[in-house]
Amino acid sequence: MAEELFNEQDADLLSQLEERVVKALEAVGTLRKEKLALQKEIDRLNAELSAAKSKNKTAASRISKLLDQMELPSVE
């Protein structure tokens, strides 16, 4: 009788442990998918930022050239 009770307790503990392990594995899988999605979003945003910086640099250069032209005295 004591062995049966011990075995039932062991079985319950193992079952609980198995449930916890399964939940942990599911959580790890979900977190890995989320991490991958977030990394892709970071890469996309970094590319967008790089493009914006490039456009900003081009615009600043054009504005600087226009200002330089405006400041030049006309030769008569």
C-alpha cells in the first residue's frame, strides 16, 4: 500500500514536472519567434535610418551649395 501511494505521488510529481517542461519549451519557442521578428524589424528600421541619413546628407550638401551661390558677389 505504501509503495502504491509512493508511486502515485511520484507519478503526480512527474506529471507536474512534465507539464512545466512542456510549457517552458513552448515559451522558449514563442520567444525565439518573437526575437526573430524583432530582429527583422530592427534590421528594417536600421536600413530606413541609413537611407534617411543619406538623403539628409544630400539635402544638406545641396542647401550648402545654394547658399554659397547666393553669397557670391556678382562680377560686373
